[in-house]
Amino acid sequence: MKGGAIRVDAHQHFWQIGRGDYGWLTPELEVLYRDYVPEDLLPLLAQQQIDATILVQAAPTLAETEYLLRLAEQHTQIAGVVGWVDFASPGAVADIQRLARHPKLVGLRPMLQDIADTDWMLRAELHPAYEAMTEAGLVFDALVTPRHLPSLLQLLRRYPELRVVIDHAAKPQIRDAAFQPWAEQMAQLAAETQACCKLSGLVTEAGERWSVADLQPYVDHLLQTFGSERLLWGSDWPVCLLAADYAQWRQASEQLLEGVEDTDGIFGLNAARVYGVGGG
């Protein structure tokens, strides 16, 4: 990477279990079942020469989004926050407009992977929320799995002006070596929309015994379809700890992208541009 290029971790989390709104976070998750706060991450960022991060919601509450924005006010390394709003609420537009006034609110993320209805994102009552997001210039972080990809394509055809980033490459089932139909559907999204994609969360989908070789076909496909200018590197810390520590994932990412002519975009400039932070 060029010495002067900004380095951005496009996807990380903080949480304090005592806040009580993380329904998915249970003792069975072991390493994750503890508080993770800025003081835990800042030394890792320094070690890996990461300049800034995008802090992403982990609870479906406005209270958590406001908590994350307070953390962003206290730590300059947090360049932006992707928060949460109940898109189906009658108050969604007012909530979006209010939160968007905060200079560090850069996007919103419904927790689509946890909603039983695969087509929920297409419901008519969500239209005002998408319109308000577009008007505010916020990024829609798509927390989807392969089952959601046809619906996501429909959504992006419906709202071509909505800025979208697909989280964790839509969570391909790497541990089962399942490549299709994920690969074909991601290629279609890349070709027909302006969506970007996060190069994050892959080690978790591969499982504890992952190898770079396991991940390489998926990363190569993302490079071939989205191109290096539409991929954003993220750690997914601390969730990544289920399979790798911060340094291990960063090192693996360098190996996975070996031979790519210019990785400055993937490792920071693209996130800075897409989220409108830090001089990208």
C-alpha cells in the first residue's frame, strides 16, 4: 500500500452486555460474551496501522445507535457509525432524519439475517424509510445471507439511487464449500447495480479450521465481479474472534489479495469514499 493512503476498517463492533439489548449474544458464544469497548480495539488498530473505523450496530434499538454515536464523539478513530432504525415504524422517517443530523451517522442497517421473512426488505411500508435514507445520503448496509440475494436485487432495481454495501459478502457458506448459487447471484448484483461489497466476515463463515485456500475462490470471484474499486475491507472484530484474531485476518487478507495491482482502495480509500469519511 502507498504510504499516504488512509486505512479504514469498514466493519467493527462494540458492545456492553449489561445494556441488555443484544438478543443474539448468549453465553454459548463464549469468547464474544463479554464487553468489547474502544480501549480493547485501539491497540490493535495501532499495531495494524489502521487509521479509522466504521462502527456498525449490533442491537436492533435506537438506544444502541445513540450509544455508538456517543462513542464516536469520544474517539476520533471512529470515523462513522452505521446505526439501526425500525424501518417499519410510523416514526421511521423522523428517526432517520434526526439521526442523520449527527455528523458521524453514515448509514443504517436492519438486521435482515434475523428476520424470518426473506422478502421483508421489499414490503411497501418500508418505502418511506428508503426514500428518507436516499434523501439523507445514508448508506444501506445489507446484512444478508445467500437466501436474500434475489430480494436484494429486486430492492436495488426499485431504488437505484440508494447507496448499498453488502456486508460480509452476503455470508457465503464456505464451511460447506457451497459456491453456487451465491456466485452467480453476486455476479448479477455486481453487474446490474452500483452496490459495493465488504470483504469481511469470511473466516467466521469458513469456521475455526479455515485456511487461505478455503477463502481464495470466494475472494477471487468478488474481485472479478465487483472489482477492487467496489470492495471494502473490514475486520468484523470482535465477531471474527470466533475464527481468527485481528492480526490473523489482516494477514490473511494481504495473502488473499496478493497480486492485486492496487489494494489502497480495498484497505481504506473505498470505505472513505462510500461512507464519506476521512478524505477518501
